[in-house]
Amino acid sequence: MIRVENLTKSYGGFTAVDDVSFTAEAGRVTGFLGPNGAGKTTTMRVMTGLTPPTRGSVTIGGHRYADLPNPGRHVGVLLDASAQHAGRTGREVLALGARTMGLPTSRVDEMLALVSLDERESKRRIKNYSLGMRQRLGIAHALLGDPSVLILDEPANGLDPAGIRWMRGLLKSYADRGGAVLLSSHLLHEVEQIADEMILIGRGRIVAQGNKAELLAGQGALGTLVQAADNELLARALVGAGHEVAPAGAGLRVSAEPVVVGQAALAAQVALVDLRAAEGRGLEDLFLELTADTQREAPAATTVQGGTR
Amino acid sequence: MSTTTADPGAVRPPAALDVSSTPKVPFGRLASVELRKMLDTRAGFWLLVVSGLLLVAITGIVMAVVLANDLGISANGWVQVMTVPLSLLLPIFAITSVTAEWSQRTGLVSFTLEPHRLKIIGAKLAAVVLLVVATMVLAVALGALANLLYGALSGDDVVWNVDASQFFWTVANQLLYFLMAFGLAMLILSTPATIAIYYVVSLLLPFMVYSVVVVLVSWGADVIPWVDLGYAMAPLVGGGATGPGGVGLEVTGTTYAQVAVATLIWVVLPMVLGGRRVARAEIK
């Protein structure tokens, strides 16, 4: 639904987005993940026609954004929940949007109810809104025109845990009904639980993309974690069979599948306490590693050995 | 739903958007939204209230002074009086209508709902012109009332002497100042900076600097009308009465040339350059 092709945006000598290509499909939630300043927001601004690209193109459902008639009816956009006139009420902001798109005012009340802003809150001025309330209002505004594509920049920012769960359910059911959702975040956990597809971006370049299983599969064979009554004896037997063995916590990490390790233990007549496939490094380690050179802080755990997360 | 994704039976929803049945946002709707945006904030509300109070206050003061000194005033005089409070604060509407999209960052929403930025600028312009016309109508109505009241209070004959050409130029003058504010706003894209520059150019310079230059410097009276809208239009608006600084007020061919040049400098140029800036600027 959203197709980004070889998108590059540079400011003088600085390249904010560097040859980025990806798609966000209808019926799915696509997570756009990267540390601060990785180029997520710039990409989304190009998508919605606010920033001209240096090279490359973005189409939404086959159209350039500027060619969409009454774009609010097709694409719901939330780029910054705080970018609203502080002196307007929440209700007024939605009313202006509804009027621009040619929607009945009843739509405003529907949206307010959907994002749980009550009558009193909707009549308050936005300068008195918390970030979470602004975020809800922004989501209401994006959904106003009943669009089939949603582009949301950091929508979970400022929401409390209950709010984040609410938003997750909302976007999930929206995608299940056939909508395409692209949401950005710098927080992995937010995206991991909701996105069908993830795009990892660092320093303007895409460093990895795919679903969670695909991303983790790229990490290679992970081996087995085993703990025996006599670790030393088992280790000797495994090394004798040609496997690599390293101590890990109270047990061993072996470069073989669990069934092989079990058989070796049977042959060596060692009782096992614990035997399981190593889950390896989680998505978070992968994320931190892939975007390591763009992080401000050097991540401490890029080469985790016996992680049992 | 205006799109193709509503079919619940589809296993894989189509990747293309069918936009053929969606009409564009009509210009009139955009203009009505822009007009509403001017007035729906607290700042907009108070700006209107204060302007209204100024209008009433000035009517009262002029009435008192004229009656006390037995000066006599006609309908034409009232129209001239009424335009003053309107030109004092209302140009701020023209400015913030543009600059708020940047200062308050509402442009992120406005320009995604209508990506053709000059269409939005056109809608804002239409809203500003509508505001000028509406307030002028109000001023004329109030002026007529004041004129009747003056007749009743002074016992003099009520004089209805509004000259068509003079009235036309009064409205044009008002409109050009609003357009100048609008153009400067597009060029500068910052609320406080635009307001400051607008009042320096439209009020401070003419009253504090040009008025002195015209009197004291030999070439002043020849040059100033070419570079200041107020001086350029004074003969047309004043209709032969005294203008600022008491410059020669006869309407000649030069007057029109001066109006054209001053308009070019302060209205056309900011509009064109500002329009280009708005069309190209990145909205952040």
C-alpha cells in the first residue's frame, strides 16, 4: 500500500535518509524502528508531501500523496501530537478536520468516544492537555476520515501502559479490517508486540527488515543450553563427539541440537537437570547491534554469550 | 468508506487505492475553514472584542470632541474615523492566519489535509478579504448611526456626503495594508517578527520618521510617497483634505504611479517571494 523506493533526503552534506526502500502492506501493521535521529520522521514527512525528497519516490496505493484528492479520506496522518494550536479546544481541532474533509459533525463525537476523551476534556484547550491526551486527540484526527492507510509517528509517546495497550488493540483491529498501518517508534517493545513486519533503520539506512522470526533467523544456529548432574563429564563426552562446548551459567552451551546433546548424555550415562534450545539473542540485542553506530550511548550488551532471555 | 479496503471477503486487500470517486476539497470549504481558524482561538476572540471596543471608544471620543468644540462632522468624516481602529489591530489576523501554521506547527495538519499549499494560501487570502469587507461594512453602518446621532445631539443638519471614489480608495487602502501584512507573514513565517516589522513599516516609520523627513529634508516630499503606501494614497483617500505631514494632496498622474510603486514594493513583492517560500518550505 505504501511503497518507498530508493528514497534519499540530504541537507547540504548531511544525508538524513539514504536510499531507503520498503513497502507497508494492506492488512498489516508495519513497524518503523530506529533510534532518535535515524530518519524515521523525515521519511514520513516525505511520504505525506511535507518535505521534498532529494531522490527517490513514495507512493500510497499507487498515487503520489499530492495527487490524492481529499487525502484525509484515504490516509490518516499523525506526525506530531503536539503540533496543534495551543489555544484551540480538542473538539474544535476535530471539527476543523471534519469540515475540511467534508464529514458530518457527528463524526467528531464518534472519534472522541473512540479515543475515550470525554465531553469535558474535549472542551478544554490543548495547552492544558497532557501528552497522552494530545496523542489520543491526534489518533482521533488521523482516523477521522475513515482512511485505509495510517501513518503514525511515535503514536505511543506519552501514553500510559493502559493507553499503549488500548492503542495496540485499536491498530491491530484496524489492520485486520484491511487497513495498512505504518507506525514508527524508537522503543522496540512497543513495536515488537504489534507489528507484523518490522523495518529497522539506523543513520538513514535500512539495516534489517522482516517479521520477528525472519529477523531472528538471520542470527544463525543457536545451539543448546544444558545442565547435567556432572557438567564436566558431559562436556568431555560432547567435545569428544566434536561439538563446541562453553560454560554458560550453571550449565553449558553446546553447538548442537538438543536431541544430539540428549543422546550424548544417554551414552555417557549422565543425568540431565535441564535441556533446551538456546533462544539466543533477543530482538533487542539485534536492534542495538544493528543500529550500534548510530546510538549515542555505546550499548553494553552487543555480544551477549549465554543470554537466556 | 471511500476506498477499496471495505470488502471483508478479500483475503489479500488490494494494494492500490481507488480515488476516482473522491472529489477534491472544494475551495469554498477551505476558505470557510480558514475563516473559522482565524476566529476560534482565544487570541482571535479577544482581538475582535478589543477592535470592537476601540471602534465604540473612538466613536465616543470623536463625538464628544466634535460636540464640545462645535466642529461639525459629516458622514465622510465618520467613515474616515471608523477605519482607524480597524486598521490598528485587525491586520494581526492576516498575519497569524499564515504564521500560526509555522509558529503553532498546525501546518503539519493543514498541509497534509490539503497538500496543495497555494490553494490553502488562496483560501486564507479569501478569508482575510472577507474579514476586511465585513469589518468595513460594520464600520460604515456604525458611521451612519453615529452621523444620525450627531445630527440629533448637535441639532445641525445631517450631511451624507460620502464620495464614491474616496470611499473606494479608503477600502482599497485598508485592503492593501492587509495584503501587505499577509505577504510579509508568508515571507517571514514567524508571528512576533512579522507583527513587529509590519507595525514598523505601517505605523512607526510613517508617523515617527517620514513625517519629520518630509518637513525637514528637501527631497523628502518627493521621495517618501514612492516608498510608503500611506503617503502614496493620501491624496486619493483624503480627497483633497490634509494628509500626513501636510504634503501636497492634489491627485495627479504621479499619484497613481506612486500608489503602483509602493504597492509593488510592499504588497506584490512580499506576496510573490513569500508565496514561493511557502510553496517550497519544509513543514516541520
